[in-house]
Amino acid sequence: MTASISDLLLVTISIPPRQIEQLLDALARLPHHINPELRYEEWRTWVVFPAYRSWLDDIERTIGLEPFESATLQYTAVAGQA
């Protein structure tokens, strides 16, 4: 299966800083190559990475298996898409 650029999303996960290692370990178990960018604020950490729409079920399932406190997951279309 070949994904097109129109299927590309930007995934943002917001999580408490004390759980960042647990989240990165969970993302490393995905069957897809994830190269996250980390953005920090005093009370939150954002993990941001591109992903294809077809990966979303795997991402949601993997994150749902972990006991993350107040984690939020957001998807945004990559700029330039309709």
C-alpha cells in the first residue's frame, strides 16, 4: 500500500513531563518509524511527529494501553493540504 502526501498528518501528544519516557517507549513499539520532536513547557511536554492517516489506529491503540494521566492526542493536516 502506498500512502499519498494528502494522507500525511501532524500528530501532537500533550503529556505531563514525568511520563515522557513512558510515552517514548510506547511510540518505539509501533510498527512505524516515529521521529518525534519534543517541546517543553514547565508543566507539559508536547511530542510532535508526522504520521500517515493509516497509522492512527496503531498510535491510538498503543497510547491507550498505557496508563497516561491527562494525555491529549491531536491530529492536524500538514500545511498545503486542502
